Amino acid sequence: MKVSIAEAENCLDDLASRAAAGEEVILTRNDEAVVRLLPIQIRKKRKISKEFFKALQAEVRAKATPGPSAARS
């Protein structure tokens, strides 16, 4: 769907809803495409289990090399 920016001012909420639903919405100025409205893809945050975190810590500690730490250098 192509809509002029002047028209979009009056129906921006509707255009945003259409774009979020997957419809291609292009805003035009002087009959030239200027802007495309796209939905933002929100990723769900994953919770890291305590067991995974402890296993990761153990793995890192096992790979650490002895010597002066960065804090003391």
C-alpha cells in the first residue's frame, strides 16, 4: 500500500497497525517512495538457569591459566 505523507498524518495509527500485521506500507512524497513502515521484531528474553551458569563458570575456571591477574597488572 502506498500513501502520501500528508495522508498518513491523518491515519498513522491505522497504517502502523497494518504494517505490524505484515502489510507493506510505503509513504510517498511527490509520488516518490520515501519511507517503508516495518514491524519491529521483538525477541523474547531467555532465562539462564543457575545450573547452566554454574557449569559455564566451572568451564571458564578450568581453562584459566595461572599467573598474575588483570587486576594486579
